[in-house]
Amino acid sequence: MPRRSRKKARVELNIADHRHCEVCGKVIPPGEKYCSPKCEEKAAKERQSMERLRKVWIAMIIIFIALMIVPYLFQMLGG
Ligand SMILES: [Zn+2]
């Protein structure tokens, strides 16, 4: 019996130690990020589009702030 319980504990440790593919959610060994190069490629593409979206957002926020500030600047300059 002690042998069996030791084996079970090891299995539980493995379950606690595993990771999931960030793209499809498949179980992968610890240290790995994706289950296949295909998923890695997909994740890279997603990250690129996310970064592009973030840049667009930052640009929009900067334009918005500029639009808010510019009238104030003109008021200050105009007295
Ligand atoms: Zn995957």
C-alpha cells in the first residue's frame, strides 16, 4: 500500500506541474509555452495584432489629449 500511495502522490505532482498551451489549451510539459509550432505562430500573430491595436489606441489618446490641451494653449497665448 505505501508504494501505491507514493505513486499517486507523484502523479498528483505532475498534474500540478503541467501547463496549458496559450493558444488551444492543450496540456503541455512545464517550460513549454505552446503545444506546436503552429500554435506558437498563431500566438505571435495575435501578439502583433494586439500591439498594433495598442499603438492605435495610444495614438488616439494622444490626439484626444492634444485636442483637449490645444484650445487651452491658444487661450493662454491669446490672453
Ligand atoms: Zn496549442
